[in-house]
Amino acid sequence: MLGTLRALFGNEYDAEGYRSCSVTGLDVHRSVEEHVKLFGVTAVIALVVGGSFAFTVATTRWELIGLLEPGDFYTHLSLHAWNLLIFWMVFMEIAVLYVGGPMVLGRRLPLTTLAKAGWAVMVAGAVGVNLSIWFTEAPEQAPLLTAYVPLPVSPWFYATAIVFLLGATVAALPFFAAVWTEKRGAATKTLPLVTFGAFVTGVIAVEAILGGIAAFAYALVWRVGLIESVEVGIYRQLYWIVGHGTQQINLLAMVTVWYFLTHVVGGAVVVSEKVSRSAFILYLFFINLGAAHHLLVDPGMSTGWRVWNTSYAFYGAAFASMIHAFAIPAGIEAGRRQRGLGGGLFGWLTSAPWRNPVFSSVVFSVILFGFLGGITGVVMGQMQVNMTWHNTLATVGHFHATVALGTTLTFMGLTLFVVKTMFRREFVSDRLASLVPYAYAGTMSVATLMLMYAGILYGVPRRTAEVVRNIPGTDFSLAAASPLFALFGVFALLAILSGILFVVATVGSLLFGADNSGGDLTDLHAEGGLTPDGGTSVHAVELRGTFVLCLVFMAAFVAAYVLNWYLLTQLWSIGA
């Protein structure tokens, strides 16, 4: 009888707490689902908080409105940055570890008490950071992300930031325990690719967290008077281990989700397990060195250090990203061609399930992260070009391309996937859910480009409430940049509206969506069914469509590279 019920209602838990997911085909334990939901919902709350400050920040930098005074602007900018760049991302990344680890491995989540404790400590730290920023008054200053010493930042900020980082460490321990258990009891030494990607993400996260704890603890003991001073250069090097390391966690978590969701909802296969794993390993050795571009303007860095970090070391990380940039679309093309889905050069792509918001979110993330975030990241990572970008809105445009476009779009897709497969709710409106990725990707792309142009073409500074006109030796022109700011303002507000639609679609589905427990979620299935080996083998399949896309990407990369070096030549004129 029990077997008959499980056959009819495949989403019901058995006596051991497992159920069979009709979309992924995985045996998912209740403990995994509960904690993915817990961290995912908390992440969306942080997204809402950070998004509300995105409105005030955008309407201040758009000087036609000029909503806030400079002091208030910096506070709102700090809250916007911490909630969207850190809290929204890290809570989702813990959920990604639980999906990539025990869920993919078909195990229960170990150490659930630690997982809950980690969540509670993370929440306490996040609330503490928000409160310390909001209630900061002169002579102390709102910290933004960097909180550079010797700025007199509140010691409560440093303390609560450390609390959050410690909580994230605790929350990640169950994932490592699951991997350890799997490796001890497995007949083979190879982890599934998604689990391997999640594991490398976890290792990079540990490196970043240790750097953050060291930096903030160093500043904290100074702020409470235990030491008289801090060495600014040491602090900055420690800080950027976590400052840019958090973006590397975002990158690896995002790529891991790309492999997972393109397989499940797009029918992708893995073209070469060894190549994809090698790219993850390259990240281990080189990705954190990408933080060097934040320090290139520091006079304390030696020329040799700068050259090494902006050339050979940086190329190792860029090469890894190039591999994934090829492997993901190649996997989609190979998988769909194997199933006879779409002929010609791009039929595999045009026939893809673009109305599925999970698929469109992920593919838009791949495209926009690569063309906007990836290309600009490599360009600004060059020692000479970095001088034209570093303290301008071009840098803001770059990390909005990587985080606000790339990672956020991926996590939006993952959130919608969890709504249907773990919360087991139908979308409150299929049309609304399908619209969200298109609206957000389109509007945020334009806003991001305007930030880049304002920084690259006019050198407009970042972290200010307005275009600055009173810096000696500079001539920032609001009149020249105002068309860019007008477009930025309009599309930033539209992007925020798109984010609101995402929250409405998500929360509305949880509250009012029909219960799909026991249903077969055919709208999320990859067409034609998945390959018997789980999508990891590729036979004689053409990849000419992906090859053409890679040529287009390379052309865009070369064009951006040459243009920025040309602009660099216009900064100085050499007299006869």
C-alpha cells in the first residue's frame, strides 16, 4: 500500500524522510529541503531590504531628483551594499552548498543543529551590521563595505560583521560533513561535478572568511583601544581577501548552479568532466588573486607584485572562466542536439524553453555575466587600464554586471526552482514568473552600461552623492554626463520594479500558489528526457553553434580591450 501511494504521490516522504523529486530524479531528504527553504527565504528578505535602499541610492545619484543629502546617501549606500552584495548572496550560497552537497548526493543533511545555529548567528550578525550602519552618527562614519582604517567606524560594526562571518562558517560545516561522509563510504573517489563545484566554492569561502575575520578583528582591537594604531597597508591586504573573495564565492556558486539547472531544465550534458573540473581547480589557485585590482593604486605595492597579479596569476583565473563560458552553452547544445531538439546553427538555442523562468534566468546570467561582467573584469584587471577605472562609476558598473546581473539572475532562477520543487507550489502567475527574468535582465543591463560609460568616458567618481566638481585638477561635467544619468535613473527604477515583481511572484506563489505535491512538474522537465547516465556523456555531436558564439564573445572582448587602451592613450599628451 505504501509503495502504491509513493508511486501515485512521488513527492511524499517515506519512513526515513526521503522523497523522490519528479524533476531532478533525486532522492531528497526532508532535512535538506527544510534548511534550503530556511536560508533561501532569509536571502529573499535581505534582497528586499537591500532593494529598498537601491531606490534611494539610484534616485540620489540621478541628480534630476537628488533625493538624499551626501551624509545620508553614504549610509543608504552602505546598507544597499551590505544587504545585496553580502547578505542576499551568502544566505543563498549556504543553500547552494546544501543543494550541491547532500541533495545531489542523496543524503540527509548532517549536523542540523549546527546548520540552525549558523543561521541564527548569521541573522544576528546581519541585523547587527544593519543597525550599526543606520545608527552611526558623527564623528563616526558609515563604513560602506571597505570600512578602511583609520576612518573612525563604530566598533559595533566590526564586531557584528565578525559575528556574521562566524555564523556563515558554522552554517557551512554540515556541507563539509556530508562530503566527508560521502568520500569515506564511496567506492569511487569522484564526486559528482555539481558537488565538486560546491566543494571548491566552500574552500574559497573559507579563505575569504578567514581574511575577513582577520581584517575586522584587527580593526576592532584598534577601535576599542587595545592597540594604538593599525598598519593601513596590512589592513587593506587582509580586507580584500574577503572584500573580493565574496565575489569569488558568488562566481563559483553561480557556475555550480549553472551546471545543475541547465541540466535539469535545459537538458544540458557535460561536454568534458575533466575539463570542467580542471577549471574549478584553476580557481583554487588563482581566483583570489583577482582582488589585486583593488590595490593597484596603493603606493605600498611593489611593481613586481602588481605585474605578477595582473598578468600570469590573473590569466589563470580568466582562463578558468573562459572554460566554463564554453562548457555551459556547449553542454546545452550537445544535450539538445542529442535529443533532436532544433537543427541548423542555432535551432538548439531558439527552440529552448525560454518561457521557463528558471531556464531564462540562468541563460541570461551566462550571457550578461560573460559579456558585461567578465570582459570588464579582465580589462580593469590590467595594471595600466585600472588607473582609468578604479575610483570611477566604471567599477560600480562592473560589479553590478557580475553581481546584480550574473549572480542575482542565477539565484532568482534557483529561487523559482525551489518554490516549485521544494515548497511544491505552482506560480501564482506563470506569465508574471516568465516575465521577471526578461524585465530584470533588460533594465539592469542598460543601467549597468550607463554606469560604465559615465566612469570610462567622463571619469565620474563613485561613492559620492553627485558629480563632483571641486576636486583640484579635475573637470567632471554634469552637463556632458547628464544624458547617461538620465538613462541610468529611468532604467535603475525599472530594474527595481522588476525586482519587486520577482518578490511578488515568489512570495505570492508561496502564499497563494496551488499545492503541487504529488504532481509531475512537466513544465520544469528538460524536453525529451534526460540521458540515462544523468547527462554526463557526449558522443559525436556538433558544437558549431557554440563555436560561433565563442567567436562573437572573443570579438567583443578584443573590441573592449582595444577601446580601453585607446582611451588610456588620451589621458596624457606628450609635447615635442
